[in-house]
Amino acid sequence: MSKKIAIIGSGFASLSAASYLARAGNDVTIYEKNNTVGGRARRLVKNGFTFDIGPSWYWMPDIFERFFADFGKMPSDYYELDKLSPAYTVVFKDESIVIGDNLSTIKNTFERIERGSSVYLQDFIDNAKENYDIAIKKLVYRPGESPLELVTPQTVKKLGAFVSNVSRDVRKKFTNPKLISILEFPVLFLGATPGNTPSFYNFMNYADFGLGTWHPKGGMYEVILAMEQLAKEQGVTIHTNSAVSKILVDDKNHAIGIEVNDERLTFDIILSGADYHHSETLLPQKNRQYSEAYWEKKTFAPSSLIFYVGFDKKLKNIEHHNLFFDTDFEKHAHEIYEDAQWPEDPLFYANFTSVTDSSTAPDGCENGFFLIPLAPGLEDTPELREKYFNIIIKRFEERTQQNVTNHIIFKESFCVNDFKSEYNSYKGNAYGMANTLLQTAFLRPNLKSKKVKNLYFTGQLTVPGPGVPPSLISGKLAADLIKKYS
């Protein structure tokens, strides 16, 4: 029987869920507070430059293929995808290490830096692929309703991978600090330090070295546009500039509608893809599952200070993706996770899509996306933003051996305050709740409300976790639960 369903927010998870629910014959309407769809994945276009405001890495192409295949489509029906070669560069104080687009090339790079490491790397990636296959085929498409979902013949054999952590496993085999940094980097997408991330999650290393790094021509927002088009093809209605101010609940604890721009609208089912903490504040206090103390105790993924910079010349000694690991990684991580403060000497990431995609900058120019990971909840002022821009640009100039400051046409920034105001993000976190051991699967906030009937949640703070591919999966899981219980 067809249901009338309201979805709050229009990020990857919401668009995913909307398409599945509409395909099943439901009347689905999305309400987005901002003036464009995409949630945290939006686009900045200025002076002929194009920037992805949010996500900028396209990993796990198989997840995107599986999503579109569920609707008889392929990613290529909507956007052009290129594999980056090289995948990215890691910049250290004394050298830059280029990560190739295939494991054979990467093994040669490792062997050059640490003799014998290529053999260890092959074993490490073989194990990572095994974990990836288990995760994708056995675990991540399960809704987190019970711990028994984690119990399979394959996962029982992997119990040790949940007790140990990524950092410990990497350091058993590799001694060179640069190689250690490169191998520990991918789990940062899960929102926690390698030392707090279970070994099983080394499947991210297979996503990196095994599946490669890709780029949708025009930027990651092309994926959002594709998903918007797919949703509309399924019959989904989308309203932008439509902030939901309340989730309406009757005296029998049934969700019965939402309030949008002071208008009360009736629905059979409510699904929120907005920030989970914010979504619960839309409910009466008695209908909230999680207290403020609950959220305060959780480990959140970092926030970010991001700069979008237009340069009036082509830059040298850069690739599409560049990781600046030329300072103390562990110290910066401590300042994010243990002793929340602005970092003294931050690591940063720089992205220049115009290196491989000429459509994202005017001829002879470069678009720069610079990101510093930060602890959520920090003070955020224009003065602090400017201070840190100067810090990283000075280092960028030193490491790439060029002057860029005098070639800046414009720069814009996005930080903690913007994550709060634009996305109602808890403490201004950038991408949800970290996947630590005690925040995995059924231990994450639930997809289905335990206190309000016909109320569901999706996105990075619930199952399966942070990141773009997991968000696609989260939307499918929420849609499946709605079909199961409603």
C-alpha cells in the first residue's frame, strides 16, 4: 500500500532513500532547507571557477555502480568518470611521494623507500581486500538492528580484527614513518584516528590501492545532480528553501507530519536525513531517544576549515589530490580528538580539480580547495581563519617551490560556524560520527526510532557510518526498514 512520505534533507542518504521509496510506489517529498539539493555536498561557482563545497574524493566506485544498477542504470548514464593517475601525492618535509593508480606501481614506490616492504604491502592489501569483500557483501547492507547481524562464518574468523587497531597492524610490518602515514591515511575517512579504528576497517586501504581514486568530470556535485535526476525519474518531489521546524507527533506517539515554513503538513512516514542530533530537537523532549549527555560522550568526526581559492595562473608541483603530511600527524590528531584546540602546526589537504578537469577553472587558471581537519565545537572567527590560511599557504609555497599568494584572485572559507548554520551540524562536525569499535553497526544511533512510530533516520550519524558510499547505503537501509515495518 502506497504511503505518503516526507524526507528531511537532500544529501546523498536522503536522495538514495527517496529513490528506493518512490520506486516502491510511495508518494515521496523531500524538504531541503538550503536553496540547492545536496546537503553537505554542494557547489560553489565563482568567476568561472567551480568548487565542490563538501566531499571531494570518489572512492569505492562499486558502491555507486550497485546503487544505480538497482534502478537499471549506470553512473555513465549521468556523469563521466575518470580514474586519476596518479591517485594522489603525499608531501613530506623532504620529499613528495606519488601514489600511482595500480598496486604494482605502488609496491615499487614502497620498495624504493623501505626494502622488503612491497612483500608486506601485498599481504596487507590481500587482507584488506578480504575484509572489504566481507564488509560489502556481508555487513554494511545490514540495518544495525541486532548484534547478531555481525555474526557470520566469515566475521567469526575475523574477531581479532575488531580487537586490534589499524595503527598497531600497520606498525607490525612497516617501520618507515612515511609509509606508515600513507597506510594510516585512508581510515581518516571513517572519522577516527588509526589507533582508535578496528583493524577490520583496513578495507579502506583496499578501496585506496585496490579500487583506485576517481573523479566525476565537473566535480563530486555531478553525482548529486545525477541522484536528483534519478529521484525525479522515480517520481520524487523536491522542495528547496523549505526548512523543517517541527516533526509532529500525536498523543499515541505516532509521527503524523512536519511543520515547514510555518505550515503544518500531514504524512504517513517521516524520514530525516538531516543531522541526527538536530532531527531529534525537532521532536518534543519526551519523544527523543538520545539525551544531550549521550551526544556529548560520542566521538565525532572532525570539523574542517576549508578555503576555496581562485588562482590566476597554473600551479606547479601539484596533483589533483595532495596530502601535506609535513608536520607531526600524531600531535595534530591529539589536538583533534584528545585535547580539542586549534592545531599548532596543522596537516592539510589540497585539491586542484583543474589539474585533470579543465572545466573547473578558466584557461590558464587553477582552482584550489584547502582543508584543515579540526576538532568540532571550536571557536570560529574571521581572524582565526585568516591566521590559518596564511600558515598553510606559506607551507604550500615552501613545499611546492613557488609563489602563489600574489596570484590569488579570490578566496572564500567554510568552517565550524558554517557547518552549524548551513547543515545544523552537531558542534559543526564535518562528516558525522566516527566509526570506532563502540560506535559500529548496532552501536550507532538507530535507523528506526524506538520512541516514535513511523519515524526513521538516515545519513552519516547512523548506520553504516561516515562517508559518501556509506551514505548511499544508509539511504537504502532506511528505505528497506520503512518497507519492512510500514
